[in-house]
Amino acid sequence: MTKRLLRAGLTALALAALMAPAAPRLARADAQQQANFAVWHMMAACAQLAAKQYPDHTPEGNAKREASRQECLRRNHLPVTPLSVAH
């Protein structure tokens, strides 16, 4: 039993030693992910605001909603991407 605990402890220590150099890269990935999530959240907020302003689904309403969404993206310095049109 003692040998098993010692072996488990040494394995955990070895894994920790191997993962230590990777820690800064993991932290950077988390910060990058958080920045991306913030951008995606703001893009979704722009889409929701535009849908609230122009709720009708007529061709004119769709065009106004899309223009409003893109203007919100520009105001917030976000990437402006056109919505794909299904044919």
C-alpha cells in the first residue's frame, strides 16, 4: 500500500513538473478566449438590438435590420460581416 501511494505521488509530481512550462501558454489561451467571447457577446448584442428595432420580417425590415446590425458593429469597432443569404 505504501509503495502504491509513493508511486502515485511520484507520478503526480512528474506530471506537475512536465506541465509547469506549459502554464503561461494555457493562461494566454484563456485570456484570448475571454477576448473572443467578449467580441462574440457584443456581436450578439448588436443583432438583438437590431431585431428589437426592426422586428418585422419583410424584405424592407430585413434590410433595415441588417443595416442597423452592421452600423452597431462599426460603432463598437467590431468586425463587420454580412449575414449569409439562404437561396
